[in-house]
Amino acid sequence: QKEVEQNSGPLSVPEGAIASLNCTYSDRVSQSFFWYRQYSGKSPELIMSIYSNGDKEDGRFTAQLNKASQYVSLLIRDSQPSDSATYLCAVKGITSGSARQLTFGSGTQLTVLP
Amino acid sequence: DTGVSQDPRHKITKRGQNVTFRCDPISEHNRLYWYRQTLGQGPEFLTYFQNEAQLEKSRLLSDRFSAERPKGSFSTLEIQRTEQGDSAMYLCASSGLGADQPQHFGDGTRLSIL
């Protein structure tokens, strides 16, 4: 089992719809969770961080964390073509790694269709 | 805030050659990280510095790889006797000292081994 798992996609949604991206992680002691957006050929860009159970909203983005289910998600409301990218889920504090390193999923490729 | 800067952006070299990459973190960030990313995968942790001290090294970091951060500011990553499998994007990130400080990535150095 991978330590951080994401559906690789591709996920396609029409412009204006809600895109839902999911991530599960294997280690119950993990405490910090991040979503990065990565355009093709570019570096990861931090878009959300979440540390406690529940929802965290920032503009069109909402991150949801459920530590009991070891599940974190990202919702993108009113999706725009410019949101088309790969979304990477990252977890800090996976036991097999250090407390500081991020463990990434393989990413979900999102396409927003005009 | 000028962001994390990496140099060069692209490096093409022949198998067996040595290469060195440089990373300049965000100026007030004490922590600096190196990751490697191959096509279709999320970044994988290589090593991490707090100030000038190298505190963590991944098992991925073979003895052909060495990283330094001599004055606690910029860092270099050297790969000796490059192999085909070293072809990847090498990403540098930096963060502040707090437990939940997010990591911000530079644009990366893309290494191609001929």
C-alpha cells in the first residue's frame, strides 16, 4: 500500500462545475496536510494547508480533513480552464520518513473543459 | 520575497559526468529541502537542512549524491558519475522553523542524461 494515495485521473469537469479531488494516507500519526497544484513542466505551488479535522475554505478552494478515516480532499468550486493542472496531495510526518519531509501522492490530473 | 531560486533550469550531460545544482531559499527560511520528481510521480524526498546542518537523508540518496549548505543560506546538490536513472526534475523547497510551516518550491532543475 502506498503511503499517500490519489486517483491518478484524468478527471474532467465542465467549466463552472465543482471538482472533487481525494487523497488517503496510511499513517494515523500524520498531522499536517497540503495540496499543491502543478502545471505541466512547472514546480508544485502550494494552494492549501490543513491541520485539524473539518473544512478549511480559501476562495474557490475548500480542503476537508477526516483523520479518523485518514482522508483529505480538495474541492474547487466554479472550476475554470486555468485550474487544469495536476493536484498533488502531500502529508508531513509519515512515520517511515522524517517529521519534516513531505510524502506526496502521485497526483490527480484535472482538466476543466470550456 | 523573491521565492526559491534554482540554477540551472535545465542541465543536459553525458552519462558518467558530474553535475551540481544550486538552490537559493527564501531569505528568512531556515529549512531547506531537496526532492526529486520523475514523470507521472509526485516529488520524492532526498534530504533536508536546518541552517547548515543536514538533518535527514533519504535512502534514495546514494553515495553518488551529496548536498551541502555551508553557510546556512544557499545549498548545492552534486551528483557524481551520473546514470540514466538520474534523469529527473530536482526540486528545492524551503520553509520557516514552525512545526506547521508549509514548504515552498523553486522552479526546479531538469536533468537529462544522454
